[in-house]
Amino acid sequence: MIVSKNYLKKNDLVVVTNGREKGKSGRILKVFPEKQKVLIEKINFIKRHSRPHGQQKRGGILEKEAPLHISNVMLLCEKCNKPVRIGYRTLEGGKKARYCKKCGELFDK
């Protein structure tokens, strides 16, 4: 399997562009680069049935976030306040940084 370039990082603000959660936004909690998925807080809830295990864990129906595919989310620019495409620039120290292609704002500072 060929893994494409991953431009999303933990704590990035993203907007869901496809699926039942379309239009909702949230922060990335975790990135799974090998599966090309991201876990976004308070988005894409699923229900899991669990059995009670001993006296510590109660059984029942639990709700938790499920990962979304990277292609279904876009990075949200705080300056433009819209979902945008991003590019890469090399800064003066030789560091590579992401930027908004609409307004030119840097995401990595």
C-alpha cells in the first residue's frame, strides 16, 4: 500500500467535507498515517456494546468517536475562516512550514 503525504497534524482545526457529519468542525485528537485516518473530537460518534468486566467496568452502550478518512476533511484557516488547501514553504532557517493558499497565513509557526 502506498501512503500519501499527510498534511494534517494533532490539534489542527478541520472541517468535515463529506458524509453525515458534513459542515461540522473540530480539533484533531489523533492521526493514523498508515490508515490515512484522523480522529476528531466530538465528530463521528459510534455506539459500542460492552459487557461488564468485574466490579470496575460497567456494561452497556458506549458512545465514542470513530476515525474519518483524511480525504473527507479540510484544514480550517483561522484568518480566512474557511476550509482551505495548503502548500509548503521553506522558511529562512531551512524549516518546512504549511501555509494557506488563499491568504498566505502560516499554520506552523
